[in-house]
Amino acid sequence: MRGGTRLPRAVRLLVVARAVNRLGAFSLSFLTVLITTRFGASAAVAGGVSAAFGVATVPSRLVGGRLADRIGRRRTIVLGLTGCAVAQVGLATAGGLATAVCWAVLLGLVFEIYEPPSQAVIADVVAPDEQVRAYGLLNAALAAAGMGAGLLAAAVGRWDLRWLFAVDALTCLLCALTVRLLLPADGRVASAAAARTPSASPWRDRALLRMLAAGTLFAVVYLQIMITLPLALDHEGLRPADAGLLFTVSALTVAAGQPLTRWRRLRTLSAPVAFVAGHLLLAVGLAGYAAADGLAVHVASTVVWSAGDLLLVGRAQAVVASLAPPGGTGRYLAVYGTSWGIAGVAAPLTGTQLLEHAGTVGLWSATALACLVLAALQPALLRAAGLPRAHREPRSPAAELPDGTAH
């Protein structure tokens, strides 16, 4: 029952570098606090600054995808991380509100640049039948590092909030240096391929746009959990801080479940089957939130929906990468990634309205229903996309060598 081949060295190094970066990626949670406490701004102004940052991240991701296909993956990752470090230092040293706002918007404009090339590296060097595992490993490493980030933030933030941004800048630079020194240099072949396909616009690809629509609905559901869960717990008479415990349970479930992704039965699942199973588990977990009457049920429900997340995470990126033409992987992944920017605006608006007018039962029932819709529609979307056989059909165990490696 041994799993697949060992992932390429470039992927393992990228995972480590991004995990180091994630350890310091806690400062944005304190952006509004910095604006209000250091510069005396109102909560409304601080919220506006945070929203401006969020809007700026959408073109940031698109720029990252285009640069990844034009100048190379490694250069784009280093450029994006260095830009983040500069903007973080600017926020830490800003002497006035106007300066801080400018640095916050600049941070948004560079914040997502390194995401598309990071995902494209995996698509470049990992075989299609192993990409889901590779993307899953990256996301699991980021989740595990996120747990450490919270502890680090609690320690550093006791001194001065500005130190949070300084530490974040340092981890960005460490990640950039690791990528620059250890990742393979950008080849000329990829750049030449990108130059030969300038007319391959992702926005004209109907299969990609269908994936974007489904991905946006999924992102709205996922961000409901991240954003609205503390408020929902408060409405139920539980402590909002217990959301931190549930997020930790989720991260542990995803991280602990990574060895299962090497299990043959899971690795050979077709994309349609995996999407249906993952969304159904999400629906069951969120329905559990709707019926929960205590913290123990919330914990059990969190384990269930996180198991669904384990099946889904990385799956969509692998499918999107398979849709991209030669030289267009970065742009395709960037367009798909805008789903999170769109959801970042829609999720808090819809979640708070549902919570106010329908309560926690209505909120979680609606999100569970959205997962059922995705479970029903995703297979049809995948069939319409004309996916390669590796994603469309389950892999036969006979296609593997006795040691578990693929032909």
C-alpha cells in the first residue's frame, strides 16, 4: 500500500521556504489595530484601509501570473517576496496615517505576486498524477506553519505591534533568499514558450471560467468559516476565542492526513469523485455546526469538514494547470486564484447578513447547501472542461510498478 514517488527536490525546497514565510505572515491580522492605536484613526477608517489592501491583492495575483510566464518562476517569487518585505518595513516605520495607508496599498499590490509562480513550479516539475499530492503538501505545510505563526505573534506583539511587520518582512526575505539560492534557475525554454503564445487569454477559456465560478463559491464557503466562525460562536454563547482552537484542530487534521494522500485508493481517485466526496464531507461538517450545542460537537464537525478539505486542497490547482496551454500555466493559476479575492469581499457581507437575519442555524445550513450544490455540479463542469485522462478517470493500480511508482 505504499504511495507514489518522492516529490522533486524543487518542490520540497519550495514547501520549506513558503513554510518559513508563513511563520511570519501574521501581521495583516493586526493591520487595523496598528492603524487605530498608533495613528488614532477610527475603526471605520481602519476598515477602509484593510478593504483597500484586499482590493489591491486581486491585480497583484494577475500580475504575478503574467510575470511568472514572462520572466520565470524563480524571478517572480523573489520579486514578490522582496516587494512584500519592503512594504512591511514601510508600515513598521510609517510616521503618519497617510504614509501607512500608502504602504498598506502597496503591500496589497505585491502581496499575491509570488502565489501563481509558486503553484506553477509544481505544475512544471511534478507529473500530473502526483500534482494533487504536491499541492496538498504545500497547503498542509502552510497550515502547520500558521499554527506556529499565531504563537509567534502572541510573543512578538507584546513588545510593539510594529515588530510584527518587521518580523514578517524578515521571513519574506529569508524565503526569497532560499528560493533564489536553492530553486533551479528559470530556463529559457519556458520564456520562449510564453513568447510564442501571447494570444492565449485565460479569460476566453470557458473551461477555466467554469472552474473560476465553482472556485469562487467554494472560497466564499471557506472564508465564511475563517471570518464568521468567531461571531457565530459568540451568538451561541460560546467564547469567540474558541475559534482559534477549532482552526488548530482543522490544521492538525489536514497535516495529519497528509500520509493518507499517498495511499493508493486516494491517489487513484478521479477528479470528479474526489470533488464530490470532498464537498459532501464539507456539507456534513457544516451541517454539524448548524446542529451543534456545545464545543465538543464543533470539534467533531471541524474534523469532518477538514477531511473534506484534505480531498479538495490542491485538486483544483492541478485541474487548472492541466487546462493551461504551453507557457500559460502561471496566468491560468492566477486567474483561478482571483476567486479568493472576490470571495474576500463577498464572504463577510453575506455571512454577517445571514447571521443577523437567520442566526447560526441559517448561516451554516446555507453554507452546507452551497457545498451540496458544488458536489452536484462539479462533475459536470469537469466533463465539460475536457480534462486529460489523468484527472477524468481513476488510475488503475496496474499502471504502477510493484514499488508503488508510476510507469
